[in-house]
Amino acid sequence: MRTIPIPVDVAKLQISVAKAPRPRLVNKETGEIKRNKDGHEMYEVTLLVEDELGRMELVKVSTTPEPQITAGEEVTPVGMVGYVWEITQNGQPRWGISYQARGFIPARAER
């Protein structure tokens, strides 16, 4: 499956940091941190995303470099894209969407 980035329009979403940034690990046992194609360490931020109808979802977003944001802060992701992924585990197909952003700005700076 070819991965094509799908731009995410965050203009009508309210987004807050649910969990502070942490390094993405390749291997939990060794503590090896995942790196992007340019060799930079990748970080993962868990966001609480709410739409206009009040529906909420937790979303994990990868980024680099480490964002200077904290849990509870309202943010706007910059350059957020989604990638559809698919794998087969124990003969069963699984799929989902992974998200990446170039960075985050405080939501109040945007208003």
C-alpha cells in the first residue's frame, strides 16, 4: 500500500494536549528512540480533539523536534497530515490512520 499524506483541516477543531510529549520508541526494552528519515528524534503527543458537534477523540501525533507544550494546553497543529496504514496480524487485517505534524502553536496565538 502506498502512503500518501492526507492534509487535516484543524480550523474547526478544538485541540488540547492530553499527555505531554514523549519520545517515540522503536524498542521499549532497549529504549531506542525512533528517528525520521533525516535522523531527527521523533516525539509523540496525545491530543484531545473535539469537533463542532462536541464529539471527542484521543489522537496520537508524531512530530520532531520535541514540542514545547504541556498537558492541558490548547494548541493548533501546524501542517498536520494523516497516513492510512494496514497490517495483517494472525491472519486478520488491521488498519488505521497515523498522524504527523510539523509543530504546534498555542491556540490563543491563532485567534
